[in-house]
Amino acid sequence: SMDSTLHYIHNDSDLSTNSSFSPEEERKSKVQDVVPQALLDQYLSMTDPSRAQTVDTEIAKHCAYSLPGVALTLGRQNWHCLKDTYETLASDMQWKVRRTLAFSIHELAVILGDQLTAGDLVPVFNGFLKDLDEVRIGVLKHLHDFLKLLHVDKRREYLYQLQEFLVTDNSRNWRFRAELAEQLILLLDLYSARDIYDYLRPIAFSLCADKVSSVRWISYRLVSEMVKKLYMASPSTFVIDLMNELVEKFCRCHKWSGRQTFVFICQTISEDDCLPMDQFA
């Protein structure tokens, strides 16, 4: 309801219609009128590195935590007021600051909409994907929430990077792999049958053979959901190839653990009604 009362200029191209704008007037044109300007200026000044060193080392983390709320209050039309501050925080030396932003980037994407997300948030998101595990987990926990907001073509680009989540700084960090399995279950709805078979299937099979049982149990459900999705898709060759591979890879495995995995996957497929019984047989 505020939008009708706000008067703002989207970008510098709007200024070309009136050559009489002075630099001072241009600066004023980018000032928002949703909250008192002094309050916003005070918030933006808190990300100054010198302030963090002399006033409070945690101040940047608090700013990062509050940023989605500030963005929501100002509205996407005033994102230009926060963009530089967000990029400064996203490149902060403290991993806790980057981690805070990683956990909320999906919320910010909803606030900003698809165009601003594609232009301003995707580069930051890509940076977080290559960060420390403490930062990457923030992105991973809301991977589906973020990717579903992207255009289909942009979303497909991340298929090539999902494999990288199997590699962590600490191999004992099994919760990372468990979260990946949970997210892949949600991601099945975002991709085509061919993409699922080509890119998600190898990851799922790798997770089914994980050393930690908690990861394996989630992965059994992932495979069963994959079978269900591919069975409902057209053509049916993908699900037949998948089932044949399950038999070859696990049922006929020379290790007892592989054969046990096959039994558990069959149990999950049966319990969740992922296939008609004649097809299951």
C-alpha cells in the first residue's frame, strides 16, 4: 500500500530525461522515504570496517542478521540503498558474517524478486558455494528454496555443481551429506526426468553407499522418490534403466552391505507406493 505514495527513481537512465539534475539532486533522488534517512544512514555506517575494529567486532554479524528485515521494510524499489552494504558484508573476513547471510539469502530472494535476484544475489550465492563448510551449509539447507526462484535455464546450471557438495572440509561431517540428501528429495520437483537421471542419480547412489547409516536411510527415500518421479515421467526408459542399475549395483553386489541396501530400497519403494505392484515385481 506504500508503493502509491512513494516517488523514486529506479536507476540513472531515468535521469536522462531531465538534464537539469545537479549531482546533489541526483544523490537526493536515491534517498528513500520509508524510514527516517538518519536511521538508515546509521545502519549502513555500521558495516564500516574501522567501526567493527573500534566499537564491536560482532557489529557486522548483527547487521547481516538484520539485513533481510531492513530490505523487507524498504521494499525492493529501494534495494539500491542496501546493495553495496550487502556486497560488503558478503565479502567480510569473518566467516560468521558470511554464514549469517548464507542462511538468509533465500529469504532475501523472495523480497527482491527474480530480476534483482538474478543480477545481484546469484553472484553472491555462487561465492558462498565455494566458501567454508560453515558457510556452505547455510546455502545447502535452503538450496531448494533459492533454486526454485530462479529461471529454468539458470537453475539447470547448478546441476553441474551439486556433485561438489559431496566433498567437505572434514569427511566426518556426515550431517552435510544428510542435508544434501534431504534437499535432493525436494529438488526432484524442479528438474526434468533426464536431468534427474543424468545428474541426481549418481549422487543418490553415492549417498546410498555412505559410511554413516543416517545418511544412507535418507538416501533410500531419495532413491524411492526418484523411482516414483521417473515412473510418472515420459518416456519410461529412465525408470527401467534406473531399476536395472539398482539390481546390478546393489542386488548383485559382492558385499553384503550392498545387497542389504537393495533390500532397504525395495522396502521404501513398497511402503511409499512408488511403483504399481506389477511393475515392482
